Amino acid sequence: MSMTTADPASDKAGGRDLAAQIGNEHFEFQSVTFDDQKVTGAQVADAAGAHPVENFIVLAQFSNFELETLRPT
């Protein structure tokens, strides 16, 4: 998953939209936008259509290629 700020000029309630690339086990990616700067693993799984979200693990990949598990809450 790759996350970037979608619109740095936007100021919706003091925040900015967050754009993400969400990939599946086949490395097929889809673009999604979150209106929250603190995105949870459950939000990402839901956006990817992974249900029930409790059965999935969400990993974030950083620019240095390290992986981190996103908590569901």
C-alpha cells in the first residue's frame, strides 16, 4: 500500500485527503482516497473489499521498503 496526500491545498476541517494504492496478493492495485489522516487497518481492508476485515492483515510499505502491520482500530 502506498499513501500520499491527495490535495495538499485542500483544508477540509483542518485536514487533507489521503490517497492510497491498495494491492492484493496478485499485485493488482486500486486507488482509493480517505478523508482521514490516521487510517486504520480496518478502513483499508474495507476500502479494498476485504470482508470480514477481521480475517485480513493490512501491511503498509514505507519508502525504505520496510513493512508495518496496520492495526484494525
